[in-house]
Amino acid sequence: MIKPLSISRLANLGANTIYNAFLEYRFQFNSITSRAKNRFANRDWQSGQSDAVERLELYKKVIDQLVTSTQPLLEERLHEKLVWASIKAVYSGLISQCEDWEIAETFFNSLTRRIFVTVGLDPQIEFVDTDFDTPPTHPKFNLYKVLSCEGSLPDLVLSILSEYDFGCEFENLRRDVGAIYSEIARYMTQLQSSKLEDISDKIERAEMLKSVFYRGKSAYLIGRLFTSSEKLIPFAIALLNPVKGMVVDAVLLEEDEINILFSFTRSYFQVQVIRPYDMVTFLKSIMPQKRTAELYNSIGFNKHGKTELYRNLLEHLANSCDNFEIARGIPGMVMTVFTLPSYDIVFKIIKDQFDYPKTNTHKEVMEKYDLVFKHDRAGRLIDAHEFEHLKFERARFSAGLLAELQRIASQNVRTQGNFVIIKHAYIERRVTPLNLFIREASESDVLAAVLDCGNAVKDLAATNIFTGDMLLKNFGVTRHGRVVFYDYDELSHVTDCNFREFPEPETIDQELAAEPWFRVDENDIFPAEFKSFLGLNGKYRDYFVKNHADLFKVEYWWQLQNRLRKSEILDIFPYKESKRLSKEPQ
């Protein structure tokens, strides 16, 4: 008879199995990320998109394999919490020498939550808080390069660009150095003229992250400039690589500009990161208002970003007293949405039954969210974190809200003693619904939002996404005034749509018919209808039509479909057109 393994032996075997799986995950993650340099240098944009999807799918793939290998290792003791508490202790010791210990903790949590289907939190078998109050290791390499402005500012700019190996050459390095210098000089002049800066203050040094940030068809150098009075200036250089050679396309020096570059509506960067904690700390210094969770997301560690978001939410709940309430806006037909007034996120829960005329299934709705997760979000789709088995104090829910949730989403919401259990939810950043923004904001802000609403539709269409329900209530406005889309159940690919013109009626009866007298198939789209769908009135409708009349014509959509079907990747820049220096077509 084989003697059962002791808990200590199982703990060592289990911890090492998980640790080795984590190391393999990080190896594959870094291998995929490392391709970005050559993709940019060779203008291999299609492969770059495939790499992004492959990396997004990697985490689940590795965790699935780990669940399968852990089951025969622990056998009948798979669900013994004492065993897992011991595994966790050994694993904590193993990762204490890792440069990415926080990512390793989240990796462990992902496994235990899959095996135990944990409701709420269980500190015995997961890292509810990190085991390390301070980084357990010291960095072996410098995260950034310090470059002093010992000569002229153009010399400093040249030194910065010369630090990086892009695998390709600049079309005109001298010109681009001059362009960057001019932008910095203009910014400093504006500071001094506004009396926000001492007139004698000058750029003294630059601190530039050594890793290049790649995304889409662009590369970015990220850093910070310091003046002689130690004022910190966020600094980013956007680079393109058209056929003639690499060019500087934009210089970003405002915190808001950098925030938009790292927005929760954009796809994650491909960037080599040895110590995520240190990189996030650096990024936080130039984007102090940006949530730590969003910074982890932006550099590709979205699972740990989810961990940071949840920890931050729990901390906020412990230090606040307001109650959850239904989110502002017109109730959705597919989702019910609630929020905490003092915290800028929303919880989206799929209803048990969808309102007429929706015919989607729950599975199809979840597939749409998966599409958004893996697709280029173009700065127009809000990143959504999928959560399961959330547990909140019942006292934070009003009787009316709880009754409403249980009435329309009983499959996902239940009570258990003094707690509310949410089986499944998507958590997103809260934005102001566009229909409310138009009612409440100033005329100038509304006009800007109306204009950007059309830009949002076009940006998404350029990435092969058609919004479907083109209603004001499905768009939102961020704190930076950008219009985004957040209702995903009707999303489809532009190339799957059949854009049509209305046929001319041939009889009086057809002309007066209340319902279409012609056949309309599922994917048929009539752009001429968009004017009424949007729901804009008066001068705002006129302003939209004046600037986006092409959206109402089938020719616009047909031409776009042709370009997308040729696998053309269209340009969408995360900064204003006025910031562009090169105006180079990609």
C-alpha cells in the first residue's frame, strides 16, 4: 500500500508546479512581446495584430493547462484548504526572488479561484493583499536612462533618439530632432508666458524608459523632463515607420495627453517589462491621476490590473458609507447597471430575459465582450473586467435596488445572510451617457461631443467594428471629453454588414406603408436611417450632419469595406490631428 504524501510534501510539489507554470507563462509572454520590434521595423502590421490576440489568450491557456496538471497531483486532496494554505506559503517563498512577484500572486489566485469557485475572498488560499509590503527584490537593471542637458536642447533630443535601436532608420533624423526641439521650446514658452514657470527655467535632464512601447502601427518613447527648478514634465514621442523611413509624428507634453495615450479605451502596449511594479511606479509619476490598475492593464498585465482594481474597490468600500444605486441613464434592454456614487466604476449584469426586440442569447452577449477584449478598441470602447462570485455587504444595497436586481437578474444576483452574491458581472469605468451630457453640459462642450460622436463611429468602423445600436444613450463622454461606446450586444464587423440604400417606392401604397414593403435581412443596414437613430435635434443635429454627412451614405461604407477586405489597417491616432508633425500616410 502506497503511503499518502504528507502535507509538506504536497505543498512543495504543488508550489513548484504552479511556480514553473508561472515562469513558462512569463517566458511565453515575453517571447510574444519581443516580436513587436521587428513587426514595427518590417511594417508587418497584420502579424502585430495576431501577436496581440495571441498574448491576450495566453493567460487562460496556461491556467487551463495548470488546472489539468494540478488535479492528478493532489487527487482526492484537491479541495483541502489546509493543503492549499501550505502550498501558498511555499509558493510565496519561491516568488520572493522574482522581479514580477505581484504578477505571480495574481497567477496563484487565478488557479485557486478556478479550483474552489471562491465566493468573495478567502485569504487562506489566495493573496487577498500582497505578501510583500515593499518590493522583495532590488532591481538588477536600471529601468530608465538619465540624460543630462549639458549642451543645447537639440543635443539632448538627439541623445534621446540615439539611445534606442528600432531595427530601422529615420527618414530624416535632423529634421525630427528639430521638430521635437520646437515642440518642447514652444511648451516652455507657453509655461513662462502664463507665469506658471520661472522665465529663466530650462530643461535640465530627461529620464527615459529604456523599453519602447509598441501598439498598432506606432512606437512610443515614454519619459519625463525636469527643469532646473525640478518641475516634472511628462514626455512622450510618437513614431511611425512609413515606407520612406521612420518619422516623429507627435510630441506629447501634457498630462492629459499622456493619460489619453494610456486610456482605458485603448488596446494594451507591447512593451518589454522586467519589473512591472517599477514601471507602473514610473508611469504613475507622469500620470498621478491614473489608477494603478489601468497602468498594469496598459502594459499587458490585465489580470493583475483586475486584482489591483478589486483591492482598490474593497479599500474604498471600507472607507466610505454611500450605497450602490442604479446608474444614471436610460435602462438597458440586455444589461442592468449599478454604481457607487463615490467610486467611478459601473457594474454591468446580464438580465435574465432581454427586452423586446432583443433576440440575443446570454452566450452571444458574452462573446461580444470577448470580441471587445481581443479587438483594437481604437480609443472608443471601454475596457471591461469580467468578475465572478463577488460578495458585498447587503447593507450597501437599498431595498429598491436589491429588489430590482433580483427581479430582472436573479440568475446572477442572490442574497446570503447579510451579503449580496453576484455570480457574474462586468466592471467598467463610469462615463457620462451622451444623452445626459447633451442635456446638462454647456453648448460648446455639447458641440465638441457631437462632433466626436461621429469621430467615434468612424474610428470604430476603421477597425472593422460597427456599433449596431447607434443611439445617444449607448455612447458616453469621458472626463477628457472623448466620446466612447459602451453597449456591446449589437456589435458586428463592418465587413459582415450589408449596407443598402432604400429602394424607390413604385406605388402609392408602398410610399405610404408604415412598415418596410421590401425584404430586409438580418445584416441589412440602411445608413440613411442613422440621422433618426441618433436622436439629435435642432442645431446639434445640423452640426453632426454638416461634419459627418458621409456616414449617411452607402458609398462611405462600401469604400471602407473594400479597404478592410484588402486587410488594410487604417490609421487611428491617440492624439489630436493638430499634434501631428509628419502628416505621413502609413
